[in-house]
Amino acid sequence: MKNILLLLAVFAVTLTSLNAQNAHCGFDEHLEKMLTEDPSGFQVIHDRQALAESIKHQRLSGEVERAGGPRIIPTVFHVIHQGGNENISKEQIEDQMRILNEDFRRLNADASNLRPEFVDVAADANVEFRLAKLDPQGNCTDGIVRVWSPLTFNASDNNGVKGLSYWNSSKYFNVWVVATIDNEGEPGTILGYAQFPGFGGASTDGVVVRANYIGDIGTGANNGSKGRTLTHEAGHWLGLFHTFQGGCNGGFFGESIDDTPPQAEATPSNCPQNSNTCSNDNPDLPDMVENYMDYSNGACQNTFTEGQKDAFDAVLGATRSQLISNSNLNATGVLLAETPCAPVAQFYLEKTIVCAGTPVQFTDDSYNGTPSTYDWQFPGATPSQSGDANPTVTYNAPGVYSVTLNV
Ligand code: ZN
């Protein structure tokens, strides 16, 4: 009970600093909610921190070599959209995958910007994310699902957005892409949030990210994140707290990773290289604003540490071990060669109720492959069929009509 009270006190402090932020990650609020609903999470976190600590000791004593070859994580993007620019392109998602993998393998071009005092602890996390090539039914997929729904606005676990499209989270890393995220009436903008490993329910496991913070091209360009919102959220999903969790003293459910210097609070969204909010570390190092788990600008971030990799290893060796197993890599097709999939036919329209004689615009929303032909059937309309991608037709008599699209 004492631990629980302490934790709530920590959250109260953290939330106060978060509310001052304009744009931020919703992880702390989400974790607080999960722990309130399922207190077994306290023990899960405690046990995992103990495991990461033991992995760290084995690493430092040279007992255990780091696992060879990247741990491959099959990934699916669920783009929830209402036909606006939140319906981001496949190219933007592929740009996000490039950034995510460069960051987790320390292949990012700006890795050399890390200040010298931190170079010894910088890590190749040895994790690689790959878009799935087989869906849960074993069908060919490009790893991207598109669903038309107004739930893309003010998305949250509560509004049911994750239930619109979900793949077994013990086999896939689920990324839901939405227009906006619910901030429960608080000021500021939530850019993304993640579910911590080990508790909180399988069907909500994954991360939610705003569409205009995916990748560094298209709608994701020029927002300061450089595509690192998902790097940060994937860090949470693999067991990391913020570097400022617990403030200078850490303590129960403090960040607990000792090669990231203690940090009193989140770095504001810039890159203050002279910031040193805690002086209780020895040697007294500045705040590691380069760390992906701070709130500094994406252009400022470039590093996970060896200690953070210990935390990843604790998750990938236990809670999320099935994801990276050989049997799962085969089941999700991520070892297969690149082959185009057949498209899945889908469309949407702005209005489903119109006056007789009003033109109705249909928009193709087929995904998973590029259609070479369209075969629209509009019984009762003029024209009654079309080979266009986005046809407009008119219904002159009142009634209820069905529409068929084959691609
Ligand atoms: Zn966060």
C-alpha cells in the first residue's frame, strides 16, 4: 500500500509538469489509468525492472554477450481516417519505418551529434521493425489497413478506435494512426501514447500516433518531431519510462536506468544543451536532451542508451518474446521476399443521405495493393456503372441503393 501511495504522488508531480506542455506524449496518463484499472501492473513493472537490472549486471560483468542479429518485430499500421489528410500515404508510413529502424539500430545520420560525455553509453538497440507480409488469416498484406471512421478524431482507448482494426498483439506491433487524440479536456496536444508491456489488455496493446506526426515527409514534415514520435512511443511499448520519470531522485517507479542522468522535469520542446536540472549524480552530467525518451525536439534527439537496451532485452526476453520468435516471423511473413498483394476493395462517400437529383461523389479507398482496374456498379443511378477511380453519379428517384466496387 505504501508503494501505491508513493506512486500516485509521483504521478501527481509528473502530470503537473505535463500540463504545462503544449504538445506531449500521453503515456503517463495512460499508464496511470491502466494501473488504476489493473493494480497487478505494479508487480509487473517491479519484476521487469529487476530483470533489466540483472541483465545489466550480466552485461557489465561480461557474463553474457548481447544477442546477435536484430530482433525483428512484425508491425501493422491501422490508418483510421475520414477521408482527410489523416489518410496518409504508404510512402509516409515507409518513411516512418526508415526513421524508426535507423533510430533503433543507431544508423541515424545525426548519431554523431551526441555530446562526448554520453558516447560510451549510446546503444544499437538491435531491434528492427518490419511491416507484416501475412495478415492474421495468412493472406498477403502490405502491413497497412485503412478504415473510414469518425473515431479518428479525439481517439482514445475509450472511444473504441482500437476495436475498429486490431491484429493479435502477441504476433504484431499494432500502430493506430489517427487525426487527433483525446486529451480529456486538458490543455495541450497529445501526439501519441503507448501501452506498457505486460498488463492493460491484449486488444489495446500497441501505440496510437497522430497522422501528422508519422514520418518526416508529407503531412509529417516540418513539425519538429522528425518522425521520432513513434521512436519515443515504441520505446514505451518496449518498457521505457521517460528519462525525467520520478525527477532527480527516481525512487519507486523512477526511471531506474542509471546511464541516463537524473532529470527533474521534461525538457521543453527545444534543445537546451546547457540544461542540468539535477546535481545529485556523480559525475554531475547535464540532462541528456539527446535521448529519445525526453521531450526535446526530434531534431535534438539521437540516442537510446545501453541501460535502455537492457530494459528492451527484459521485455523481448519475456513479455514480448513470442513476437520475435522464428515461428512468428514465419507466421507474419516478415522473412518473405517483397511481392505485391492483391488490393482490397473499399470506398467511402461524404454523405449517405442526399436529395434526389443531387450528384454523389464516391471515393476509392482500396488498400493493400494498387488497383489496375475499377468496376463500379450503381443500380438505379446515372450512370449505372463506371471504370473511374472516383466516380460521381446521380440518383433521380428517392430510395435506398446498394453500390458494388470490384478492383
Ligand atoms: Zn512518452
